[in-house]
Amino acid sequence: MSETERKQQPIGIFDSGIGGLTVAHAITELLPHEQILYFGDTAHLPYGDKSTAAIQAYAVKICDLLVKQKCKVILIACNSASTAAFDLVREYVGSKAKALNVIEPVIAYVGENFPDKNIGLIGTKQTVNSNVYRKKIDDLNRNITLNSVATPLLAAMIEEGFFNNNISESIIQAYLSEPALQNIAALILGCTHYPLIKYQIDNYYKGQVAIVDASQIVAQHVKDYLESQDLAAEALTKDHTFYVSDFTRSFEASTRIFFGREVQLKHYPLWE
């Protein structure tokens, strides 16, 4: 494979559903020459209440497709899957692609910007109960205190299009009013759905709390990696491709909200 062909290989991104499209969209904004190959495992969402073994099984099947499509990078755009399956995915794809996740770049960002501070985290039960953020932040030795609250209703609420209205306002306020999320310097949005309610969260805190949006941080992380390896594409030669493991019209409608423009979904069942 020539150097030009290698650069033109797509970036593979997968998530339990369509929330990871917030990351895909941020990547296309920052890297307009890169082709995205997205897989939303809509048949098995949400991953937040699945076992580690189940998530790992889904991840391996998805990676088979992304490797066959010759992706140069495979990004796990899901906190639950990043927690449960990243080490396995990295080992499984080996040298065929660079495996990245949405947690490591956020940890690095928090370490650089919020030493000696109280930080909040909201995410799925899987993400919060795994304590992965707490362990990794503690490993930084930056004297950062992390307060985590599981917010299981938020992802489902956003998937159904209930945001920026009175229903979402009530649910967001109920979660953010938890004592653990008071007196914090920053709040980590520990789920790729949450950028869509970032402004409601910011309004709740009246702009006094920094909102750590993984989609922007991860997009920059991908850009830095591609440039460091001289793998950045020089022109967009193929349109983005979007696969889902279970197709419904509501997913197609929601993808427009998450990705910011019309997309055509291709149905690709993980198990025939």
C-alpha cells in the first residue's frame, strides 16, 4: 500500500448506538478531509447496563467489520465500551489499526487543566460503577477529587429526542442537584450523548462550572495522532458510511440530530 493510500483509509468509529455521532461530527469539523466509517450497535443499546463479557463480544464483531474495511484508526466512541473492551480491542486489531478510546484523552485534559480541584462526572451505571475515571485520575497524582453520579435516564432521553424541553430540564436538574455535583470546578460529560444537552447543563451551573465535552477533546486527540504519524488524509475522496446493527426510521431521524446533517444508514446485523 502506498503512503497516499494509507492516508486515505477511513477512521472507524463505533458506539452502542448513535450517541458516538457527536464524536464523529466533531472529527469531521476538525478533520474535513477524513472519511468516517461509523458503526452504531443499535440492536444492543444501551451498553451501560450490559455485562463486560457481552460488550466485549459486540466489540470484537464490530472490529471485524472495521478491520475488513481497512480503517487506519478504530475509535471506541462509547464510555461503557471504552471501559469494558478497550484492552481487548487493542490486542484484537493488533497492527492492523490504531485503537483509541474516549476516556484517555479526557483524563489527560483534566489532569492538565484542573489540578487540586473538585471535579464532577456524570455517565452510565457501567461507566460510573467501573470507577475507571477515578482510578485513572488518581494515577495522575494531581490532587484531583472526583465525584461521580450515574445518570441512566439521560442517554435514553436523548436517543428519544427529549432534550431542550421541559421534560429534559426536570431530569437534568434532578441529577445535577445531587450533593456530589455541587462545589465543583468542572463536570466531565462521561457519555457521548451528553454534548447534546451541554447547554442545558451549562445553564444549570450558570456558566460557573467548566463543562468537559469529550467530543471536542477526542477529535483533537485523533488529529494529533494522525499528524504525528503522518497519516492525515489530504482530501476527502469518499463519503462517510454509517452502519447500524438494527435499523428503524427513528434511528435515521435521530442521526440527523447527532451528526448535524442527513445521513443514509446501512443495516449490518452483527449476528445473522
